[in-house]
Amino acid sequence: MSETETVNPLPSVFSGAVEAVRAAVLREELQVTEIAAPSNLAPFSLAFAADVIPAQHSEDSDVATGRFVLLYD
């Protein structure tokens, strides 16, 4: 990074939201993974993908799947 580039500090309100989301207690039948957030929607973002764990291993969940995206501008 050059000396002329500035790094946007993480806003405290977004940082607090990220901490709260990451600390959430989830139901044990959920498999949640942090994924790359969309980069062009907001300057600050966080994203997760979630699946309901199937009864049989090594199969995709037909019960439910979803994504959670936190955006801050």
C-alpha cells in the first residue's frame, strides 16, 4: 500500500454488529459458514451461508438453505 492510500477504519457501529452476529448462539442443526460478502453493495459487509444439516451425511440439504448479508454504508 502506498503512503497516499488511506485505509477506511472499521466503523464502531459496524464492528459491534459484526461481533454480535459472530457471537450468536445457533441451533445445532444449522451449519453456518462465513463467506465472501458482495464487494460492490456497501463499503463494509459480512456474509454467511447456512444449511440445515440433513439426517443422512454427505447429502445436500433439501430442508433449507440460506444466506445472511450484513451491509453498512
